[in-house]
Amino acid sequence: MKKLIQILLCAVMAAFLLAGCGSNVSSSAPADGRLRIVSTVFPSYDFARAIAGEYADVTILLSPGMESHSYEPTPQDMIRIQNCDLFLYTGGESDAWVDDLLSSLDKPVNTVKMMDCVNVYEEEMLEGMQEEEPSGEHETEYDEHVWTSPKNAVRISRAIEKALCGIDPDNAAFYQKNADSYAAELESMDQRFRDFFAGVSKKIMVFGDRFPFRYFAEEYGLECFAAFPGCSSETEPSAATIAFLTDKVKSENISTVFYIEFSNHQVADSIAEAAGAKTALFHSCHNVSAQDQKDGATYLSLMEQNLNTLKEALR
Ligand SMILES: [Zn+2]
């Protein structure tokens, strides 16, 4: 992978120079004076928008509706990363290509790696979960979905603020002010989840889907069950997994089986049907759909939607 990225990067840089755009290639200052921030996934993209405001052109590598776990960088994406002022990424399984790319760049790029901003947990195999096909490798996998806890969102936002103040000290007061008010909004979102869960007797969530919510579950003390781990590429659970989850929904008298965004929710549907329950979307915020984008979705609006879904589903 590393070799391939190096070759690709050399090739695109050469093509870029030959095309006569050479004079601006290595300049990091955008023509309009704004900083260029590039993010792999939606949460850090959205946090950067909130903090940098009009002082930066913030872009995301994923197109709307694109599944982050199957994304691979294009040569154009590599140029965007090479030329940006700040690059934001998870550091986990869905952007495992990043380390190779960063070490292949001619000049270092400023980065914020979300997994470095928080305490990370190992990816968890929950009871009843479908085992991944054995890959032969036995490395500890840390769960990348750190942003699903609003408390962690505050920590990541503060790291972005700090990076921006270092890159653009003249405007530090602006970034600090934005980060303070954004952190206050995230804290209030966190408090509303806390208040809600305080009034719920059975804090159990069943996902007929992948489970990218470990940090959310740990934050609010939830007991969760799911068909697959957070970054799994499996889509066909075993009969035993389906039976386990169906029994769980029945025996705990659970009203709602959850599925995540961009899922065909077939697994959730079949568990819900067998157990006489409903289904509902619980958004993990990896990325947004074209419709979400049109509607101006933000991390906070998606989490708000999640809170409203929980109010219907858990009592
Ligand atoms: Zn993921």
C-alpha cells in the first residue's frame, strides 16, 4: 500500500506540474487567504466548520452518502491533503491508508488525529455478535468511533482549536471564541442525553446492524447488543446471532431494533418482525447523505435526532 501511494503521489504531482499549474503547487496559502482544512469523515469536518467559520475552506473527502469503510483516496484527494493547512482523520480502521500517505508526502502536513484526543477503547465483541472472518492477523484493534460520545466531541474540538491557533495565531481569539461556544453546545447536548437516560429504567439498545457506538454506550452506561462489530464488512449474520438478538428483544420486552445510516436494515427488519418490535435509525455520523447535506445536517442536529429517537424507543 505504501509503495502504491508513493507511486501515485509522484505521478499526480508530475502531471500537475506538467499541466502548467506548477507555480502554486507547494504554496499553502489559498488564493482568498482562507485556511484549507481537509477531513476524512463527517464529525471532524463539522467540528472544524464550527470553529474555523469563514476563516477556512473546510472540505470532506467522502462524497455525500459514501460509506466511509469502503473509501479509498483518489489522486486528487492526495493533492488536496498535500496542499492543505490542516488534515483531520480518525486514525482507525476506516482510514488505515492515512499513515502511509502522510509518511510519503514531500513536506509534513499539520494533522489532528481524533483517536489521539481521547481515551480509546478496544473494539468490543458483544455477546451474541457475529464473529469476523478470521484474518490470520491478531492485532489489538482500537475502536475508531470516538466521536459518538459528545464529551469526546468536545475534546476533539479543543484539539482542532489548538491546532488552528498554532497555524494562524493572528486569529487565535476568533477560533477560541467559536470553540468556547461550540463546546458549550456539545456539553448541553451531553447533559440532555444524561438527563434522558437518568429517567430510563432499562438502558438497553439492540442493533440489528454494525455497532459503532461503544463510546456512546460507555458514556451513558448502556447495555448494547448488535449483529456485527463497528467496522465489520459482514452483512450476513449467522442464525445463532439472529436468534440471540431476537430472544433478547423478546425477553427484555424491547420496543425498537436499531439500524445505522446507509444500511439496508434487512437484519434489523427480520429481528423486529420475528420479535414483534419496530425499527429505527440511530445515526453514527460517519458521513451524511445528500439529503442530510441539503437539510444542513450537523453533528449536533444528528445527535438531536438520535435523542428524539431514543425518547420514542426507550421509556
Ligand atoms: Zn467506522
